[in-house]
Amino acid sequence: MFSVSRRLIAILLAVVAIGAGSYVAYSIVVIQQNIIGTGSINSSPGLSVLDSACAAPLSSIPFSPLGAAAGSTVSLTVCVRNTGNQAFYLESNPQSVSFTGLPPGVTGSFSLTPQQLAPGATNPISLTLTNDGSATSGSFAFTVTFTGYSTSSG
């Protein structure tokens, strides 16, 4: 009887351990959703926004979905073309790119080489959206403004 009780206890402990392990495994599953943003474009007269190949004009900024986790980023490159007959300056300060209408928790940033953009010339600009982890999952619309300046601040 004593050996049967030990076996029974061992089996019960094994079942409890397996059950507890299953519970732990299931309890760490996290469902993450995406934040989907579509950016409209606003640009200075004489400045057009093109795709990353600097070929096709864009009517909106097609960002990939942004992850819901803190620190998630999504980036893309666009080109700007001077379609006017005067040179423009692309600047970091004052900023030639700005984001408006982003939801709380999402920030927009850009990277460009400050330079003069001659008539007909193009220049790539990298755009990035970053989630600080507090943004709500779902869709949102925002605006990216591209500004060419007539004089250089540098």
C-alpha cells in the first residue's frame, strides 16, 4: 500500500507540474496589433514628392504597419524634385519636413542632407515613424509637409 501511495503521489505531482507548465506557457502569449497610418502630402509650390526610385509622383505616403510594441519603427524613403525654375534649399533647421496629425505615442522624424536643390534635381529623404508604446492600435491619417526654402539657413 505504501508503494502504491508513493506512485499515486508521483503521478499526481507530474500531472500538476504538466498542468502548471501549460498554464505558464499559455500565460505568456501576447497578442500585438499594428498601427496603420496613411500620410497625405503637403508640399511647397514647385516641389513634388516622388517614390523611392525618384520616378513616380506620390499622392500619399504608404507606410507599412507600425508595430504596437514600444520602440517599434517603420521607415521609407521618398524623393523630392524641384519642379520650379528657382533653386530651393532643403534644411534640417528650419525643418524641410514636418509631421502633423500623428496620434499620441507616435512620432515622425526624417533624415536628409541639407543642400540646394536646383531646378529639375531630386533628393532622397528618409521618413520614420516610431511608437513609444502608448499608441492605440488601429488606423490613423496624418500629413507630411515638405518645404523648400528660398535661402539657406546655413
